[in-house]
Amino acid sequence: MTKFKVLSLSIAAFATSEMSGQLTSQGDRANQIQLNTITTAVPFLMIAPDSRAGALGDAGVALSPDANSLHWNPAKMAFGEDDYEIALSYSPWLRALVPDMNLAYLSGYKRLNKNQSVGAALRYFTLGNITFTDEFGSVLRDYKPVEFSLDFGFAQKFSPRFSGGIAGRFVNSNLTGGTAVGGANSKPGRSVAVDVSAFYTNDDLELVDKDAILNLGVNISNIGAKMSYTETADRDFIPTNLKLGAAYSILLDDFNKLTMILDANKLLVPTPPIYQTENGVPVLDEEGNFVVALGKDPNVGVAGGILNSFSDAPGIPIRDEDGNITGVESGSVFKEELREINLSGGLEYIYASQFAFRLGYFYEHFSKGNRQFISLGAGLRYSVFTIDMSYLISTTQNNPLANTLRFTLGFSFGNASEISDRQSGKE
């Protein structure tokens, strides 16, 4: 792997290397579980861009539709309440590591008719100023790496309660500005990807004599070509991802609404295997490649990576007196696959369709990155304007995500009677 790819992963992939030092606090059993995080190119595609979902622990695949639906679940756009919505979000990112890194996100949708909607989004991520040096430490240049994606989506209702959606995405990642690395000229990494999603909603429910709404959502995002930053380097997977979620809303009265949401998330890319060694020396095959001892060979195509992602965890190795791998601990493969599922959820309280208060939690196993945090947020809606913000509180030490802020400004446009009904608490 070239130097600049290591640099980009270490900075942008949620700083998982900064969290690995916490393994020693997990107990004796944890010492047997190796840190085995899954890394991809362009991890900025996985950052929750908006304040509403960000305040709910990064859960949003089944949340009620809004201007940011294209990121979480394109199918939701078909159930949008307004003729069209637009939102602009901004977040300073990983300020504990880099003072000038930030993410901006512009998104929206337009209702074509009662059954169809289209959407578009622009995501812009800057990694701040980085100084490139050669192997002797001499400064080559200063550069501000930038990544962006451009999305277009379409949603279709298939029934009054069910919709499907699809989105296309162009991704550009310019991490080096053409700086030569290891004697090889670098280039921007580029890829195209698609999202496929579905959304179900049922507002004809009751709970304790209160009207209720159930939403279910699924989204497989970033299904696309691998990415490379040089002509000679291996190509890296982009973060193909499966997200499942449910949201249950209770209409307490004409003015008060409480929503509970839960998401489960899993990357559909290869898990790093454990390679065979003899007396501490890696074993190579006849072609000079490392021999996989546990897990599966990650050098597969996109479809193979998706299919293998459900069964390629290496588990906990059994070693002999010389440290050579002789087997795998029973049940550890399945347990590691479960550890690759991140859970997120939260509560959203809305008063009079104008004031919102949110609380969320995100959990990732310590061996897969150790992102664990509480999130808080609030929102205000007046006429066609919405202002939301969220704040992240880390529950682990030395977490560079701590104190992350997100801000979102939204605009929704429909006929005056619809807006008036929402503000008076009518459904």
C-alpha cells in the first residue's frame, strides 16, 4: 500500500488506529480478540451528513422522509410531505486530529407526482492542509486533499405503504494532487456506484389507544467499482454497505409525537484475513502472495466481496508452541461476523411540529474500530425553515470523534394549507 493511501485511511477512516490502544482495558478475554478493523477507500461516504440522524446515533434508514433521505434511504423520497425540500449541512470533522477538516452536504428532493420523486446531493469533504515529505523527511509540498461525491436518485411508490428507490453516485478523491509517491505518479481516485433501497410505512396502527406509525427501511449503498490512486497500486473497495432499520412513532396527542428508531449496519467488503506464518515469518505461495491461514482471500471482485462479507471473518486462531496457526477457536468466526454489525438508535420528541429534541447512541465493537458515543440534538421549524444541530459525546477515551458538531439548515416548500396543518399538529 502506498504512503498516501495509508495516510488517507489513517486520517479519514474515522481514526480507528487512535482507538486501538483501548484494547488493554477490555479484560483478559479481550486480549484473545485481535483488532481487525475493515478499511476501505473514500470512507467519507459513510459519515452521517445531517444533524437530525446524527443526533439519533447515526440512525436514519427508517426515519420519516426529509431533505437528506437520499443518503439514508432513497426510497423514502416517494413519501415526502412537501413538493420539494432542500437542506445544507456542515460539520467540522475530527478536530482533535486535524483543525481544518470538515464535511459539507447539500441535498434535496422534488415530488414529480403523488407516486414518484427525484433527488440530488453534493457531498464535499476536505481533509485540511497536509505536508508531503520524502523518505528523508524533506518537505515536498503542502496540499489540501479534497473528496466529493455527486448523487442522483429516484423513488417510486408501489403501493400506499411501500416504495423502492435507486441512486447513482460519482465519487472523486484527490488525496495527493499528483504528488509522486514511491517513484509512481499518483492520480485522483474515481468510481461510480449505485444504491438500492426499499421503504415501508404504516400509519394505521394503535398503541395504548394512541395512533402510531411504523416505518421499516433497507438500503444497500455504494455498490460500485474499486478505486485506485496510481496506475500500479492495487485497487481498494469502496464502502459498500447494508443498513436495516425500523422506526416506531407514537402520536401522544395533537401536539406531541415520540419516535423510537433502531438501525443495524454492516460493511459488505472483505474482512482482513490472518496470514500463515512459520516461526514468525510470513509464508508465500509460488506466485509470491501471502498465504491465507484463516478467513478468505480479499483479492476478489465487487460481487465476491459482497457475498464473502457474511462469512469471511477469520475468528480467533489456535497456535502451537512456536506460534504457528493450527486451527480456529470454535464459534469465533460467527461471533466475529456478529461483531461487524454496528448498532445505532435513538429517541426523537417533536412538539407541535415545530420543536424537536433528540437523543441517540452508536455502538461498534472495540475490535472493529470502537466507535461508541452518545449524541444529542435539537431542532426548530418555522414556516418553511428548519434549523437542526447535534453534538457527539464519546463514551470511550481518546476518541477523535468526541465533541463533533453538525449543523443543518433546511427549506421545505409545499402549498400553504399543508404547512399550516403540520404546524397546528394535524396529521
